[in-house]
Amino acid sequence: MKSKKSIFIIAGIIFFVNLLRVTGIFEIYRTAGVLMEPSYPDRTILVMSNLKKIEHRSVIAFKALSLREEVPGMPQKEQVYIGRVVGKGGDQIELRDGRVWLNGAFAEEGKDLKFRYRIEGEGQKLSDAMVAELSAEEQIHYRLDSKLISLSDGLRKKVKVELSLYDSPIRNIAPPPYRALLDSTWTLNNYGPLHIPEGQLFILGDNRHDALDSRFRGFIPEAAVKGVLLMAY
């Protein structure tokens, strides 16, 4: 009798958990890649809920059509992506040196972000101690190309060699309606100003040089949001 009762309890718990996931009240995702570093490294587990309100700086899961550049040669399909809300409907957004200005005011005070830098000067290189603080993936990249390095703001303050912020033109790969809004002079770091229509969101990765975010895929409809971050581990 006791074992039957335990089976019913376990079955009830499984049913309840699955119900929460199906309804979107709780959904679990895992970051894939470095786009949300340094806040959420690769394979961080994120618990999301569709009951939580979308705010500026919210980390969300959203549905979007894959970009052809993600997997060249493969057909586009709808997928779930992770990103941070940096602008909402009615806002005017602008990037200056890779950081967000919203409605004319700096909007990322105290936020630890990650950028790619070029090491300037002949023969300059990071110290062994500094290299040891990089992620395993970044250490591999640095050994392959010792002139480019991705650093969080925290690590950037420790680097003694001369650095310049990496930049490049925006590749015009966004869907046609959004593509028409882009200016040919905009870059990864210096982008906008751009008005966000009502009901739309502007999403960025915390790793500003390793994220195919709204700079490339355009605005994300609020209706495409599957959940807002509750906790991460």
C-alpha cells in the first residue's frame, strides 16, 4: 500500500512539473555558446517563466527564424534564442562604443559586459597569469591569434598591454523590412539611433562581439517571448 502511494505521489509530481512546462509557467533552457558571457557562461541552466513581466535588462527566451549565416547551407527554421532586453517599444536606442544609450541616456551603468579587443604594438602580449584567467575557449583563440582577445569589463581592467576596441561594419543580413532601417555607416559598436516600434523589443547579447542579436535579426515581437529569467545555475 505504501509503495502504491509513493508511485501516485511521484506520478503526480511528474504530471505537475510537465504541466508547468507545457503552459510555459516554468521552462528550462541552457545557454549554447558564449553570447551571454560573462553573465551566463556556456551551458548555464536558465529557469524561465511566462508569468514574469518583461523589463529593461530582462534576460529572455524568444522564438525567431534562424539566420542563414548561423549554419550556412542549411534551411532556415524557427528556433529558441536567449538574449537581454535593452530596448522596448517607444524607446530610442543607440550603441556608442558597444554600450547602450536609451532615450539619450547611458543605460548600462554597472553592467559587466564582454568585448573583443585588438592588442596594439609590436611584440605586446598578455602575461601568463592573465592568460590563465581566460576561459578555456578564449585561451585557444588567443593561441591561434595573439592579436585578438575577448575580455569581460572586469578582466579588461587587469590587462597592462595597449588595447583597442574591435569593430566591423554591420553585415546586412536582417529580414528585408528591418534591413531598410539600417544605415550603411553603422557598425557593431556604433549603431543607431533607432526608434523601436510599440510591441517590439531590441535584444543584445552580453558578449557584444559574439552574438547574432537584434543588430542582425531586427526587432523581436513581444509575442515571440517564451519566458523571462527567474534563476540561473
